Amino acid sequence: MGQRIHFVVDPQGWCCMGVIIFVWLYNTIFIPKVVLFPHYEEGNISVVAVLCYYFCSLFCIASLFRASVADPGKLPENPKIPITEREYWELCNKCNMMRPKRSHHCSRCGHCVRRMDHHCPWINNCVGEDNHWLFLQLCFYTQILSSYTLILDFCHYYYFLPLKKERWDVFVFRHELALLRISAFMGLIILGGISRLFYTQLMGIFTDTTSIEKMSNCCEDISRPRKPWQQTFSEVFGTRWKILWFIPFRQRQPLRVPYHFANHV
């Protein structure tokens, strides 16, 4: 699970994802060229600051691409239902296929997704059981990269020593104020939006509910047993090793969860 390539043909999603890639490219190219490299050469910052920025940028774009092309949990046309689990499956009234409870039919993708949280146009894909962990990593590293960029923009003008003037004949350094203002503006917009989304996602995992379940008010069953937060996070990330929750360069192995813990949609 989570290893198949999933490609959604959606022009709106392509445009949204193109915006994200543009912002990432803009900051990855201009911030090092305007701030990091010049201040490193003049001894104002260490090589660790440069490497940390590139690591954050790499993890951000890796989680973006993996969340975009990862199979979110699409159900096969003729799923094999174990006899012991048939009571936990139901018929979808849109595609007339059997699906496990807590699955949902995505009208944009045209199929059912296991434990679907929502369809995100910014990754041009559904967020479901098999790529939810990648979406969380994307939100996490986007916040870090945006915050790091804003800190560098601020320090460049109010903390670091002024740069020497030899490079001011180059276009980038003659227009550094405009370039960094654009970077700061994009950073503030993205940080504000992603922070709110990330908080909502974390609260959903803590309470073991998806965004669709919250909107449909179907999780008011007080008899449903509550799981500890470590268990819910381990199920999303596919491992109990917390250090692996932050690494996008791996394959997720789903944990076997007893059905008596499941919510019903």
C-alpha cells in the first residue's frame, strides 16, 4: 500500500500545484543567492545555516511530490473481502462498489478512498489512508521553510552586518529589496494558511476523526473506544518509531488495527 503511482488529471489541481512549486523555486533560488551565500562568504553565518535551509527545502519538495503522486488508498474494482470483515464493509451509493467503513467517494477523482480526509487541490490528490502521513510532512516542512525564510529576510536588514558593495552591479543584488519583499509576502501568506491547516490535521489525528467525518457530524458515538494519541499517529505514519515520522524518503507499512476501534461513516 502507498507504493503505487496515482496521477489525477485535473487542470485546477495542476495550477494550484504549479503555484506551490513556483513559490518553492523562488525562495530556493533567491534566498540563498541574496542572503545565505553572501553572508556566509563574509563570515556572518555558518555553513550549518546554509545546509539546514537546503535540507528543509529538500524535505519540503520531496513530501510535496510524494504526496501528489502517492496512491491515497484507492479501492480496487473487485476487492477481496475477508469473511471475518464483511460486516465492516458497505456499498457505495455512487460507484456501487463495496468499501470498508470510514471510506469515502471522491467526486473529483471518481473513486472511493480508504479513510479519506479530503481532496486537496494544492497537491492535486486526495488525502487518504496511504498518503496522509506525507501530507502532514508537507505541512510541517512548509511551515519550517516559510519561518526560516522570514527569519532570514528579517535578519538580512536588521541583524546581519551590511554586505560589501562589489556585487551591486548584478541584477539580483540591485533588486534585492523587491525580491525579499516578495519572498516575505509569500512566506507570511503560506505560513498563515499552512499553520491553520496543520493544526486542524493534528486535532483530527488526536481525536481519530477525518475532516469529512467532522463535516458530516458522524463521530458523536460516545461508545466508541478512544485510542491514545501515540496509537493514532502510529497508524497514520505506519510506524511506532517517532523519528521515522519526519522522514519522507521511506515506504509506509500500514499497521494492523482492530476493527472495533473504527468509526463508521
